[in-house]
Amino acid sequence: MTSPTNTNTPLSGPLVVALVYDGLCTFEFGIVTEIFGLSRPEMGPGWYRFSSCAVDEGPMRAHGGLVVTADAGPELLEEADIIVVPGWRGIGSAVSDGLCERLRAAHARGARLVSLCSGAFVLAATGLLDNGVATTHWRYADALRTRYPALTVDEASLYRSHDGIFTAAGSAAGIDLLIEIVRRDFGAVAANSVARRLVMPAHRTGGQAQFLERPVARREGSEIAPLLDTIRASLVREWTIGDMAKECRMSSRTFLRRFTEATGATPGDWIIAERVAAARQLLCQGAARMEEIASAVGFGSAHTLRHHFRRKLGLSPTEYRARFIEENSQPEAA
């Protein structure tokens, strides 16, 4: 077997093998190596061993103009305890019968299978997810559901597990899943240590919805842009369509069309998203009461704040604040 990447100390922990393929998703592969492949002598000799295996022949390209070479060939999958599929070259790209057979055999002998983002299509192709629940990036959820109707696609979750198979949503959600695997294998202290090294929370409450709450402005240089800045500075104000149209010196009908073109959202939805974003900042800055925060961002009441916060992010303001308090108060691992 090819020597794992971690060589500073002799390791005896689970062997993690990441797939390398032509068209490799560089970020997703980097996530796997960052968590499982870095030297972590503080974790002791039982920490993960890490290696990579090629599932394609010849030079393999990675996003960003890189050419990559793996540690070993697909035969290494026969020894892996954890196999990670770091994305896939395209949701329409076929998965070879040979790779599917190797993954099924690995699962049958007890290896855990993990996919990040579009890598769910690889695991779904094996049939191992049939009658189970999986997630993927929200952009690919409908395609995964259509192509593999025997599985249930949960596009709301950051990650899901089913019968020793783990699937993660978008790229950053892959970090959440891999840290969760560390937590299951080595406990909370180890998971928190890895997360702190990554400068991120060890656990994020909520689902993919929390990352979609602010529509991206499509025309920041448009005539709507000054109004957006004015609203952000005066979120407590009760903004009507007439008020906003007057600020832009437009008719209400023209304003509504231009606003949607510029932001991709209706004025009401955009303002709610901005108020939620402002509430998030206040929740992380201090111990202000919910009523105070609600009043400061224009929601008026804590009940209204909780309603929109949960609708937009999938968690309550209290849960959101607790996440940061917990992570900032964790003691440093020995």
C-alpha cells in the first residue's frame, strides 16, 4: 500500500482514501486533505491515515489548471476504512461499472462511503442509496431526484447519513460533514480542535437555507443601488412601495420591475432578508435581548424576529447565538 500523507508519526487509525479523477474538484479534494491528511501529532498515533487513489488513467486535470497524480490506483479502495468522493466532474458524467463495483464491495465489508457536493451522484450510481435519504448541493437536488427516483433527496440539510453512507451539500458543507465524522470517531474535543484550526464552528445548526437568505444584487450599479443603501441604514422605518418608488423617482410599476431586475427579489423579501442579516450581526456582538434586537432591525417584536429568522435560516435566533457562544468558549484541546 502507498504510504499515507501523514508521515510525521507512525499512524494506525482508519485509512481514509479520497478519489482522484479527471476534472477533479480542487476545493472539495482540499477539504478532505485538510481534515484527514494534515499532520496532527497532538491527536496521537490512532489518528487517521490518508491517501488518494486514481479512478482514471493517464494525467488527470483539476480545476484551476492543475495536473494531479494520485498516491495509488483504485485497488487501494480494497483497504480503505473511509472512502471520500470529493465532488464529481459533472452531474451528467457517467460513473464506471468498475468504480461502482469497488464501492459496493467496500461498503459490504464495512467501509464508510462519503460524498461531497456532486459526489452524491457517484454514490447514487452504486444503488447503495436506494430507499435511503441523501443530500447534495441545492442546485443539483432536482437532477439527483430525477435520475435516481429510488432515493429521497433532502436538499435542505447540510449533510445526511444512511447505512454507513454520508452525503454533504455544497462545498463548505463538506467541512461540516467531515468534522462530524471526526466527532463520531474521536469525540467532541478532537472535532473542536480540528474546527478551530480551520477557523470555523465545530457544528452549524440549520440547513442550506441559511446560506440563501440574501439575494445577490444583479445590477449594483443600477439606479436602485442608492435606495438599497438608504434602506440598509434605516431598517427600522416602515418602507412602503410608494416610499421606495418616490426615493427612486419612479412610478410604482416601474420601480417594482427595476427592483426585481437589480436584486432578484421583491422589495418585501429583500427588506426581510436585510433585517435578518442585521439581526445576525447583533446576535453575535453581545447579549442584547430579543425584543431589543427586533426593534433595532425593524421587526418590531421578538415574535416577528423569530418567525422570519427561522423561515430564512432554519433555526431560531437563540440557537444561532448559542452556536457562537459555544464555539468561543471551548477550551483549547491538549
